[in-house]
Amino acid sequence: MGDKAHTHPGAAGRATAADHPASVRNVVLVGHSGSGKTTLVEALALTAGAVNRAGRVEDGGCVSDYDDMEHRQQRSVQLSLVPVEWDGIKINLLDTPGYADFVGELRAGLRAADAALFVVSASDGVDGSTRMIWEECAAVGMPRAIVITHLEAARADFEEMTRICAEAFGGDDPDAVLPLYLPLHGPPAPDGHAPVTGLVGLLTRKLFDYASGERVASEPGEAELPQLDEARSMLIEGIISESEDETLMERYLGGEQVDVKTLIEDLERAVARGVFFPVLAAAPAADGARQGLGTVELLELITRGFPTPLERAAPRVTTPEGAGRELRMCDPEESLVAEVVKTSSDPYVGRISMVRVFSGTLRADQTVHVSGHGMTDRGHEDHDVDERIGALSTPFGKQQRPVSHVIAGDLACVAKLSRAETGDTLSAKDDPLLMAPWQMPDPLLPLAIEAHSKPDEDKLSQGLARLVAEDPTMRLEHNQDTHQVVLWCLGEAHADVALERLRSRYGVQVDVVPHRVSLRETFGGRAVGRGRHVKQSGGHGQYAICEIEVEPLPGGSGIEFVDKVVGGAVPRQFIPSVEKGVRTQAAKGVAAGHPLIDVRVTLLDGKAHSVDSSDAAFQTAGALALREAAAEARIHLLEPVAEVSVLVGDDYVGAVMSDLSGRRGKVLGTEQTSGGRTLIRAEVPEIEIGRYAVDLRSLSHGTARFDRRYARHEPMPAQVADRLREEVRVAS
């Protein structure tokens, strides 16, 4: 942001433990898949001297996307931490996946960071999901900057992309989104495209040429001055309008020349406060080069413009019992409060927990309290345990570089915390605390799985438990009605990664089977049944006869049992036995094997034997009576209906409503919300929305999201029920 030449790498590339929160910057890189986030991280690491060539650490491994699965999929699937050092400042770069299925990793990065770099491809532009993330950051006041990549593309236009970013991110104040530098183009290539070889600083009026592979500062030529002066005036006005000095604009408009040092200081404050969002350009270094285009400028912005951890408002802290607790957050001398932002497994080291320390100091071999609460709906148990910290380290590619301690504001990895899961709080053993968890998206794509073989079955439970401990955006369900093991995911790519991790990391091979919804049965009308269980084969026999009447009840009534026996036809001690037999049979189903609900069963009459009648005999008779009544009645299949809320851009409302109708849905209403979006409320049979998480994303180009909750069971249309019964018959 200044005019330093920076012709040498910063520090020696060795990221060590920071000594004070003011010397730490935590930055998350955000952008759609393919925008160049990982390439940019590697370019920054190269410029900072942390790697020996683009994307490589000393052992030749990649600094980011080092996981074998990421190599196979050719995209990031997990949060990666790459610490570098520049001008005495430790920068924790958090590289996040851009694909929507891994938004949980993105949100973990947002939780751990204090500022965000939005990476936008000059060839692809700004997509809807990136706009939504920008709005999330704006809601919490997170400082942001924009980096335009892929300037080498044939139709790349920095000025046009800056305008698009101002429209997409500026909201009511597009002048808050302005470039700090303009690209300098070299001679045109044979295809007519002129490559970007340098940058011109608008505030300092310095030209920074990267054509040699290193940043070389000089004065701009006469050809650059007109364009430079126009853009410079816009930038100065944008900075001054956000200045805390209310007299500065009046003085500037009055003709006063504002000192560059003052402008830079105001710019840095406006960026740190999250009210001004600079646009920069960046490109990776060419082969053999030591600095990529714009990487020095980015490192300057991060170290001088982005806030320190001291300036961040920390999440709410309570005791595990829920009582509020006040702390001097980001004080290394305070009581320890740290949070697990990511959990992973290493085949050699075991479980590794990436933590952000918000208060106090975390030390190796320290005993800490691990608190995990509020995730019981996703298959996680609440837990409060004490564990000893193993080795502390900072990651760099596949390497783990040991450190002795981690102060408030910094990030590091902890080895072998056996009970800690993503989202858990680490605190002092004698002062246990709990941080409010961050919001995670609900996994809405069901994946029903079965163990491939008996050895896999023995390992499946442990493998799944580890999987959901690592990824809180997955939910594990053991459905008691369908007897299926269901892993709920965010999308198909998320499901593929889960299956791959089960196989490669935990040695569990599974088969994916069709997901079944929890159907119910009920009587379509009144029916009677007689249960006769009489057996006499020598010795003690069995004798029980009962007569029942079954009639349907309104939805949600469950099963009601009524005793109308007169004259002691069924002895009083056996009436509960009849009821137990009826309820047991109802739970098993009477037609297609689904639980029976919403009926009244009335016991009318029966017979007993003074010697051969028993509790077991009357249970059997009750079950037989219910089955006989069902054989004489019309049995309805009931399907679960979900209440669905879809938040979608106005451009896609018609398509979404039409799609919901095609799924037998009933639209209950619409509501206009902010940001040009509409909330659609509807009721849809669950059997029709098994893949809705995938289909809605395709329908809305990734800009819509939805949630669902169970509403009730209601009768399934006859033609759908018949088709379902035929599918079951063919499958069996």
C-alpha cells in the first residue's frame, strides 16, 4: 500500500509461534471453485519466502491442496492453513473450498479469520454464492478486500471486473469498492491480448514492474498519467468519504492537497473497520520467478490494512452450564479459551485438531478441558472431559512444524485430542468455558449405506463416528423405522468425499442403497377382526379369543385402545395383554410392513380358559385380531410431508414454484426479503425431495437454499402407493 520496493522475501519463510496478538493476521480466502484461491496462496507463500518454488515446500510437496483426494478431484475439499511471515507479521492464510458442498469448511475458515480476501476470476465473474458469502461477512462487519485473478485470460478486463465487483459488492455505496492499483500491460501477443506485466499505485503514483520476475519500482510514463489521475481522484474521494475526519472532505473539495501519508492511514483504518473494500490484481509467478504479480501489494494490504486479532469482537463465552462469563478477549494472560475449527485424521499421527486461540495461551503438554455442546441433533453427544495437549505445531503442506505455545489470536494444530470435535471449546482445566458455536448449514441430501461385507460391518460404526466428528455438516442417522444407516450430506460431491474417506482413511467399504422414507399405514374405514389362538398338543395349552373393532382417527392421534368388554368375557388381567399384542402388531404394520397409526382399537368380546389362557396367548390373539381386521379393510399408506422454506433470487421464483408443484407440493405463500430474494413456503411429500438439495442448486445456479422440517403424515395418492408397492414387490 506504500512505496516499498520489497525486492527480497519477507523473513525466512519459517512460520513460528507469534509473540503478541498485534503481530498476527488471520485471513480467509473466499471465492467460487476455480477462481484461483489455492494458486494465490501458493504465490503469496513464494513471495514471502516460505516455499522454494511455486506451490512447493522443502520436501517438494504442495503447500496447499496437499491431500491425495484433492489431487484426484482437482479441487479443494477442505480448509487448509498456510502460515507465512512478512515484515515481522505472521499471516495465517486460510484456503477454503469454493464448491458449495464444502461450505462447512468455508464457515470454519470465516470463524477462524479476522478478515476475508474475496478472489474473483476475471474470466468467470461473480457468482450468486459468492454474493451470499459477502452478505454474511457484511452482517458481522468482517473487513474484506477483492483480488482479481486470471488476468491472463483472452477476454480478461480488469476495469470491467472492477465495475462488476462494485455493483455486486458495493450495495448502496459502490464507491466503497475501488482499485488501489491499475494493471500495466505489456506488448500485445499474436492473439491481440496484451499481458499484464506490472501495476501502477494510485496513491503513491509509483509503477511496479514484475516483468523480470521481481518487483521493480519506477515512475510512470506520460502515457499512464491521464488514466492514473482519473482513477486516483475517484479513489481519494472514496477514501475521504469513509474517513473518520469529517472535515477532510470539505478541505479536499476546497482545493487542499491531502498528504499521501494521511490518505494511506485513512485507507488502512477504513479497510480495518470494514467500510472500504479495495480491489487488487494478482497472478502467480512465472517459472523461475520469485514474485507473482500483485503479491507484494497483497501482503502489504494484509499486514497494514487488515485488523489484528485484538480488534475482533469475540464470540460469546459461557460456563458449560450456560452462565455468562466476561473475559478480556485476545489477552495472552487471560484464562484459556480456544476453539477447534477443523478436525482431521492422519494415518501416522492420528487425530489432528486445528484450533484458534481467542484468549490466554495454549501450551504443549497442558491439560485442558474439552467442552462440546449443542450438536446432539447431528449425532454428536454433549461432552465435558479433560484431555492432555499433545504436540503443538503449525502446518505447512504435509509438514507439521513444532511450536512450544500458541498465544491469543493465533492458530495452530494440536495432536491426539481423542474426544475433541470440530466446534468444541478448549479451556483451562480449573476454569471450564464454552464458546457459542458458529452456524452450520443443515445437511439435506440423504445417503443410505450398508457395509459391503462382515469385516466392513465391524468397522462401520467407528468409521462413521470419526467422519461426523471431523465434519459437523454431516449428520448420522440410524432410522428406527426403515432400519437404515443414513449419512446426511450437503450434496453429491460432499457424499463422494465421505465415501472416499470411509474407504481410504478408515478402511471401510460400503454400498449405497436407495433411501427409504418413513411411511405409515392406517385404516381407510371401520373394520372388525377376531383373533383366535387355541393350541392343545398335550400338556399346558394356549387359549385366547378376542374380538376387536378398528376405526380411523384424525391425523396425529396415534393408537387409542378402548376396553368395552362386559361380563368378564376377557378376564381383567388379560386386557393389558390384548392391548400389548395390538400395539406390537401395529408397530410392525398390517399391510406393507410400515407402522400403523391414527386408529382406535376397541376390544368388544372374547373368551378365556381357566387353565390354558395366559398373557402370551392373549398378546398373540390381539395381534391376530388386528391382522384379520386389516385383511377386511382398505389400508391407506401415509407418507411424511415436509414444510419447506426456499430462499431464492427473484429471477428463479417462477421456476422453483413450478418445480415444487411438479413434486406434488402445495405452495403456502411467498414473502419478499432483502437483496432481491423471495422466501417460498410450501408443503411437499418427503419422498419427492430426496434429491432436492442437488436439484435446487441446479435450478437456481447455486443461488438458492432451503430448509425443511417434518409436518405430518398424510394419505399417499393411490397411484403413487400402487407404484411403490410394485417397486417393493419387484425388489423382493
